[in-house]
Amino acid sequence: MNCLISVIVPCYQQGCYLLEAISSLQTQSYINWEAIIVNDGSTDETDYIAKSLCAQDSRVQYVSKKNGGLSSARNAGLDIAKGQWIQFLDADDRLLPGKFEKQIAALSSLGKKAMVYSSYYFSFEENPDNLIKPEQSIEFIMKRPVLDMAMRWEHELSIPIHSPLFPAFLFSDVHIRFDEALPNHEDWDMWMKILPLMESVVLIKEELAIYRVRLDSMSRDRVAMWQGFKNAINKQKKIHSKNVDIQKGLDYLNELNDNKYGRGNRFLLRRIVNYLIYYKWPLQKALNLLYSFLSPKKPEIC
């Protein structure tokens, strides 16, 4: 299978990472790809670096637009992607050299409504070459993966957006897009749209992507992340209002998050505690264990 892979690279004030991201594509053993760098209104060196990369490699394209947020930038890339497979790659993340080849090989025996994803590494900004395996699961364990996403996301399950190869028909024919009204958790919202349409979801149990953790990442603001997640959950509850199992799963996820992040005046305290322990994984693990004792009872869903 020699299909074209469209790689969508949104970039806002991350020009300093662009070379690493594109280099991780150029070292792929599978060479039939196009990269679409979407400059989302950056005022740093993104424009210069992106144009330089285009001049050096004809597979790299460049789009510049007014700032509209991460979802808007990804959607702009989707609008012009030509590939049969879609790879999302944020400008500060990287792929390992065999990702495309191994995932395309796995897809060759599957039907149209299939996707393949992989395990991944964490890489902290202060030491990017120190690759750390995630503690959370990357495996779907329920009969319907959408229920894993509805019940287990962020507490038991975590899959970064650059781990999978997505079939392009989801975006070209079904016209799925990232919700630009959500301030965060737009990736989870997209998973909830995509998974019910998939007949096969296959995991390659090998680390083929690297997720960079940065000091200024939006995910550091735990309160804002949960409030955004709550908006996304409420949206999905309306969409799946007639699906009893998904409703149960979303209610459970809502309770888990309320329990973990706290309510009202406890938001600020939890934010401070989580910030202080973010770098100390043993302490984070201990706190997660404490949360598990206080967690609501998981509903019985197959």
C-alpha cells in the first residue's frame, strides 16, 4: 500500500520546534507524505522557518491565517489535505522513524473503516531526549471503544492526537471537524465522533510518537482544562441522549473529574497542589491512588 499521508502541523508561537517536527517526518522510512504547516497567527519566527522548510522539501506546504485557535488551525489543514490517511502532529511533538511504515503495513489487511494507533513516549521540555513511557493505559478494553472514551479518558486512558493514523474519509466524506467553540478537549470530542464509525481500531504496542510536555502548555491549567472538559461532556451528552450506556459512561466521567479536580473554592487549592507535584511522579501516583479510593462506583457497561 503506497497511500499518501497528509500530516497537519498547526503552529502558534512554536516556530522554535518546527524543525524538529518536520525532521521527524523526513526521517520516516515511508516517504509518501505531505506536510501542511498551518501558521495560526504567530508573531515569532514561524513564518520564516516554515518558508525555509518549504524551500528545502517539496513535500512541505505552508498556510498562514489569522489566529483562531488550535482547532481552527487543524481544520484549515484538513480543508486542503489530499492524502488517504491523516496524521495530526502539533509543532512541538515528534514521530519516531518507523511510524508510517508500521502503521500502513498494519492497515493493509484491514477495511476502509479502520484506524491504527500506537503507544508513545513523554518528553519533558527541559530534557527532550529523556523519553518516558506513560503510566496510563493506551488500550481500549471495552467491546465498543467509544465507551472507553466516554468512561476512562484521562483517568485510565490517554492517547495523544499524533498517535493514530486516521482514515481521510472521516474528514472528506463525513466532514468531521474539530469543534472551534471548545477551549480544550477538542481531541476527545473528535474521538467521540470518530469511534462509533470505526469497524476496526488496532493498537501497535510500540512507542512510535513523542509527546512534549511544556511549561506553558494549556494542560497545566487544571481548572481551565476541567471546565473545558465539562463543556465537551455536556455536548456529547446531548448528542448521545438516546444511548443509555454512553450516558452512564459520561455521567461517571463527570463524577470522576469533579472528584479529582474539586468543586467551587477547592479549584484553586487543587490547582496549586497539582502544579507542585507535576514533576514528582511518585507523589502524583500516590495522589492518584488516594483519588481512586474516593472515586464513584463504575457503572456496569460491557
